[in-house]
Amino acid sequence: MKMIKLLSVVVCASFLMAGATWAADEAKKCCEPAKDIAAQKDCACKCCKKAAEKGVWCKKCHKQAAK
């Protein structure tokens, strides 16, 4: 009986750690920060490409640079 309790605690703890890791990965930006607006054109994000065409920073991905 002690073995079953230990196994269930280990399994639950591993799921909690995996969930926290997955949530941290989702919080990352969709792209790496560009050094200048022209470099946004090569970004994989559609929002960055549209902003680069307008000559501005993408507000979604580059909040600090947009200010």
C-alpha cells in the first residue's frame, strides 16, 4: 500500500512540473527581438512583417522598442 501511495505522489508531482514547464514555454515571445525595423521583414511572424512594411515596430512582439 505504501508503494502505491509513493507512486501516485511521484506521478502527480511529475505532471505538475511538466505543466509548469509547458506554461513557461507558452509565455515566450513569438520571435527574437530585431535590432532595427528593417530586420523585422525577415521575421516569421505575420504581425512583424506588417509592421515593418509600415515602418514601425510590432507592438505585440517588441513592446520595449515600440515605446
